[in-house]
Amino acid sequence: MKALVYRGPGKKAVEDRPKPVIDAATDAIVKISKMTICGTDLHILKGDVATCQPGRVLGHEGTGVIDEVGPGVTTFKPGERVLISCISACGKCEYCRKQMYSHCVSGGWILGNKIDGTQAEFVRIPHADTSLYRIPENADEEALVMLSDILPTGFECGVLNGKVEPGSTVAIVGSGPIGLAALLTARFYSPAEIIMVDLDDNRLETAKRFGAT
């Protein structure tokens, strides 16, 4: 299969790689349909992420079709369309029980970081039952792929941690994908004003279209 591989700071390559195989009973193999490039991937390419070593297939977001499942997977079967979470979670450890999935002792942000990721034709997903989500019929995968990481990151880190509430004034510094996701999800809480701050006029125009006041 073809895969985008990190080859060290400032270096990347599209390479032929073996199709991934089931490694644990709870794994699934997913054939990728849609994926994105995250700002984190750009940090990896600059050499800023020490946990990601040269030779790693990049990517931690995507949608696809189940190709194969391990004998321990009970929620999914081959042929089903799924959304891939950027965070792999066992659902059983101390942190998962506290809903702190990014701290999962055998998961967390491992895709495209500690194990091969989604910027390839196929990807192995650990803890498939708790790290994949079934895509409804007739859903727009190009929109849904934003739920892998970008939209929930803006929502959790920006809106929930920022305690946005009705009538509040919200300032979002940076109108990139995460900032725009924070803008969209902040609107659910009816703030009085949403002020976007950026040096890029095109991004600010987009922010206005998305509801910035």
C-alpha cells in the first residue's frame, strides 16, 4: 500500500508499505476513505515531536471502511463505514474510567505518533470497539472527518474549558481550523459576541461567514 512516511526533520516520502495486520484481538484494519493533515503533523515534520520517530506513517484522523476485525471486536464487522478517533482508548483503564481517554495507558494519541497512522491506504486501529464510530447511512464523510480531531478539539479545549455561556464575550486568537471549530461550537452556548483575532484577512472573512460578530 502507499503511505506518507516521516523520514526526519524536514523530510517525508510516499512509500510502499505492507498492509497492516491484526496484532491484538481488539484490533481492526480500516481501509481509508478520507483523511486530513493536522497542524500536529506539520510539527512532526519540523522535528518538534520527539515521540514520533523517523519511519512512522503519519496521520491520526480519518474515515474508512472496516476491512478486517480481530476476534475480540464485538461492535463492528467488515464492510461498515467508520469514523476514526484521533485518540485510541481501551475503555477499561483508570484514566478511561475517568473519561480521560487521551491518558489511556495503552492508547491516547498513538496513531501517527507511536504507531503507524491514517495517511495510508490502510491503518490498524487498536481498541477498535472504543476508538471507532459507525457512520450513519447517507452521511457526508468529507464533513464527518472533521469529527476525528479538529471539531472536538476546538470544542473541548476552547469552548468547554473556556466556560462559554449565554451572554458572554468570547475572543478566539487564531482563525485556523481549530479556531473556526471553537467559533462554530461556541455558538451553541449563545454568547453575545465572538471576536476572532488573526493576521490573515481570508481567514477572518471565513470567520465572519461562520458567525463571528
